[in-house]
Amino acid sequence: MHGSRLLSYCAVAALSACFSAPAEACPALGQVAGTQQDATNILRDCIERTPAGGTLELPAAQYVLRQQLRILKPITIRTKGVASTTANCHKLGAGKCATLVVKLDGAPNPNIMPIEVAGPNITFAHLVIQGVGTPNVVADCRLPDRRPLGGGMRVLGSNFTIRKSALRNFTCYTTMEVLDRAKKLLIEDNYIGPNGDHRPGDIWADGITIHDSEDTVVRRNTFVDNTDVQLILGGCRRCRIEDNEFRHSGQFARASFAELMLQAFPSTSGNYSGTVVTRNRIDCGKKHLCGYGIMIGANPWKAGENPRYPGAMFGGTITKNKVANALIGINIDSPTGPVSIYGNEVLSSGGRFRSDCGIKDWPSVNVAPGARRFVRGDPSNQAEGSVSSTSCIVNRQPR
């Protein structure tokens, strides 16, 4: 797939620019490697010097970003000397990958994120992107227009690839936000987490947030201890969400409201036509540290009758996934069109516990009243219950 994306760039550029450009080094980074000095301007200059379609190799060291880094040109950025077949940066361990430490100074403009992938055909490989926080970041997280400053990176360009990387230690919002215009992404073999804090205080964080996309693949990633929703989408046509692992480490501060969520944001389509969600493994641990394992719709957050935020979805196939130790294994509430949900396995989920709508007895698999007519197939190996989950956010407090 990476090769096909490179060819798509070559279709609009000279072939020699695509295939003859050697990997570029960035020797000036040696001045700031492993220090607290700002590496942003040096890294920008190195990106500018790298030919379009070329590769920039960063030595395995820590580089502090004290300003927003915005990338516009088609380029691959990777750790020098690490083969593409090597394990991801989390498995390789400390010091083996180039690490971009986000530590913004001053008061950046609101509604920006520290790293912005603004152009098409950009690839990150074997990088660690890591938050540190600043004196104001927790306060920023409580202000809607400044919450993005507590997150990691925002993707606007199509054909973005991130492989074998680690995204961790961001304070709030989301580690990676994919905006509506970004299509044909490959998010593969990464380690995402921990991010945010699930305890009261409004500083929880998604793992990955995809607003609306097409032909995107999210495959073989490990989501651990992301504290809002580990992977949430607002629409994704002809996408593959497959072979990902979702889990928690055992402390309520690392819990989540949901693991894998397909719904609609106010400005997104909720259209999952042609999308397949399969062979994902969710285990919230013996302490049941997630609310919903697989969440279809957004009625717990926003009631379906609200025309400004229906939270609804339609289309797609959700099959052969395994959910264990969720408060509610699968919850389906507010689809507006047919969705195929069958052949999933749910274990050790359901029970009596408190949510925003009071204490209820919850089934392990719930198909809310009005949703059954849209469900094609039997959602799982468990018998279905039928309880409205409108305004019923679960897992705000330990069980």
C-alpha cells in the first residue's frame, strides 16, 4: 500500500524525484538532541531541505518541540537505522526510536494541535510522539477552544501513513485527530497509550479520533489506557478496522467510557457503508475498566432525538470481534439504517451498576428499543437485552 501511495505522488511529479532521492539526514539536530532546547525550527529546516517524496532520517534521541510543527510536503520521517520490519517503538524499548516530546511554550492560538500533518502523502515510521504537559495544559483542557493543545497530532492530508510508532502521555482531547478531508490513511502496528486521566476532572483523552474518512485502514494497533474512547469514528466508508487490541492496565485513572465506537459527530455523516470491523480483541480487565466494549451510536452521550447531534450511524459489518470484561459488551442505540452485526463473542460483561441515568440492570449485549429493526444478524453469542441507553454514560466512577 505504501508503494501505491508513492506512485500516486509520482503521477504528478517527475519519476526521478520519487525514486532517486536518497534518505536525508539532519545533522543540525545533534545540537539539541537529548536537551530541553527547542528543536522545532531545526526540524522544520530539515524537512524543508528534504526533496518532496524523499525520506528524512532522525537519529534515535529525544527532541523537544516548543512550537507547533506543521508539515505540508509529501515526505517520510523515520528513525535512522531501524528497519521497516522491526517491531514498533514500544516493543523496541526506551532510546531505540527518535522521540518528539511536545512541550509547547507560551500561549499558542486556540484550536490548534501541537503537530499538524497538513499535506498529502506523508509517512511517519518508527517514531515516538510523546506529551509532557505544561503548567497551563490542565487548565487549557477545561476550555473547549484550548483542549486541542493538550492533545498530540492532527491529520488533514490524505494518504497519511503511520506505522510502528508510539503515541503516549498526552493530557486530554485526543492523541491523533483525523479531520474530514483526510482519506486513505494507513494506521498500522502502532502502540497508542496511555493518554489522559479517567478520574473526575475532564482531562480524559481519546486514543484516535477519526471524524469522517474513506478507504482508511486501522490495523494491528494496540490501544492501552486511553481514557475517553480508545478508538472513535464519526463516519468511515469502505474502511477496515481489524486485528486491533484494546486493554487497560488496572487502575481506574486508566479506565475509559468506551473502547471502539462507531457513531456520528455533529458535522459528520455516520456513514459506514462498505466498512468492515473484524477480529478486534477487547479486554477491559478484571476490574471492568471500560463502559462500553463496542458502542454503536451515541445515545448515551447525546439523545437520538436531538437533530443537531443525532449520534446515529448506518452501514458496515461488525463481525468476529471479541469483547471481555466490559460493563456492557456491545451496545447498539440509535442506528438510522441497516448495520450488520453478527458472530461476535462477548464474555464476562453486563450486570447491575450506576450510570448517568441511575442504577440499572444491564445485559452483556444490548439492542435498544427501536434499534433491533436496523440490526442484521445476531450480534453475539449472548442473548440480547433491550434497554434504552439514552443519556446513560457508564463508568464515570469505579464499579
